[in-house]
Amino acid sequence: MAGIIQFTLFWGISYLGYQAGRRLNVPVPTILGPIVCFMILTLFGVKLHAPSWQKNILSVVTGILLGIRTNQSVKGGIRLMVAYGVWLILLTLLGVWVLTRVGIDKETAFFAATPGGMAEITLMSLNYHSDPFVTVLLQSSRMLISMTVFSFLASRYQRPACKAKNQKQPEHSGKKISLLMWGILCLLSLIVAFAFKRFHVPAPYILGPMAVVGVAVRKGGFSSGIDGRIQNLAQLGIGGLTGASISKESMIGLPHYIIPVLLLSALVIGSGLVMSRLLMKFTNWDKVTCILSCCPAGLSPTIMVAMEYGANANIVTVFQVLRMVTVLVATPFLAEWL
């Protein structure tokens, strides 16, 4: 019974946050609305924990949504991807230098400045003499500020076809995926996701379903259309999970670290915008795709924003996963070196 109540409250609050965000014209209200709503409740002492199994389910749904849209490639972008990986390492080192200048110890500064997944980086930091509270505070602040800024920019440069709120998506040619085929694809998606997890592939519950459904769409000639309400539900869930993961201590402690937060956010966002500008210059990708590819926020929320504003979600996913892989591989070596 407690689980049912928890589940109902989670989705009810996420939906209320979405409605409030929509009325206030917040960028991507399905994601940012629930985040802010959960943060307000947490600040007033009402801490709701989302069922842990929801994260994996939402990741699988996100992977399926991405796989359905797998109709473009990133051919010609290999050099840019290498440059992007080098940029991430240099950005981390520069962030460490900035944070140590304002009095944060080197170990804590390193894990706080690393633009990777908040959960993964915080877990790594526990193996060193870093302050986990400061790490979580600066990581969550970077994620929220980056998501807000880059979502706002994406809303400004979204493709014209996506600007009308209730505009129907273009029809896709091809065979419709039957219920039986959906069942097979979902089963295969779970099998591949578990296999990816076993072999330590980053974001296995997203990349596994994306690979399975993507192959079916491209090789099987199936239609790539899907009900937009499913995407909205996935966005609501991801926004709720993100908001529920932020602790009261992080928000209360923010005023004491406002200068490091502002400096780190300015550095990360500014460099991300410069990198997105370079992508615009050296590729023929649209502005929204370039902006969100360089967004240093959460993997799933950024991908969902890309879907919302008509960006090439496949390219955004590749760059976001590359960010995670680069950070997770380089962090242990850089930590020992520093």
C-alpha cells in the first residue's frame, strides 16, 4: 500500500509541476516544472522518494523513443567528437583551477567540476578525501542551471515546424509496428539492456532499447511515428526523478557557496556555448542540435529536451553519451594524477 501511495504522489506532484510550468511559460515544462515543484516541497521539509525501479523503466522508454527516431547519422562528426572529448578534460582541469582559487580543496574541486553524471561522480568521490556535500551541491547546481539556460536557448532556436504547440507531427511512411512486434522489441530491448549493463556499457537501459528499436525501424521499414503522450509521460517522470534527487541540505547550503556555484556555472555554460558555436560552424546541423549536444546537464533530460524542440536526438544522444564515457573513463586517472 505504501508503494502505491508513493507512486501516486510522485506522479501527481510531477503533473502539478508540469501544469504550473506550462501556465508560467517555463521552457520544457514537462521536465523543469516537476523539478521545481519537488525542490519547493523538499525545501519545506516534504521529502518524497521516487520508486527506484522507475528510473530503469523510464530509461528503457527513452531508449525506445530514441530508437524510433533513428533515421539520421553523425557521419563526418568523428573529429568533432574527439575534439569534444578533449574539451571535456580541459574544462574539468580549468574548473578545478577556478574552484581551488576560491578556497575549495583540490579533491573536492575536482569532483565538483567534472561535467559528468551527478550520481556517478558523487559515488566516485567517496573513494577520495573529498567533501561529498559540496560535490553534490555544485554538481546539482551545474545540472539545474545548465538545463534551464540551454532549454531556454533551445526554445528560441527550435525548428519552425515544432513551434506550434498542438501542431501534428508529419506522418511517417512504412509499416506500422503491430502489438506482437512491440512485445518482441520490448523483450529484445530488455535483453540487450541487461547485456550492456553486464559489460559496463554507459547508460545501458537507454542505449540497449535504442539499438534494438533503431535497427527494426531502419532495416525493417517500420513506421517511426509514436503517440506524443508517451513522450510527455516520460518527460514528466524524468523531471520528477531529477527533482526528487536534490536534497534539502544542498539547497540550504547554496548561499554559502554562491560564488563557486556562479563561477563554475559561468565556466561550464560559457564553454558549452563556445563549443556549440564551433559545431554550428563546422557542421550542417541545426542550432538546436548543436546547442543541446553541448549541454552539460543530465543525459535523459537533455535527450528529452532535444525531442521536445525538434533537434536531431540521435546526434544529441551520441554527444551526451560521449560526455559520460569520457568523464567516467578519465576521472579515475585524473584524480590520481591530481
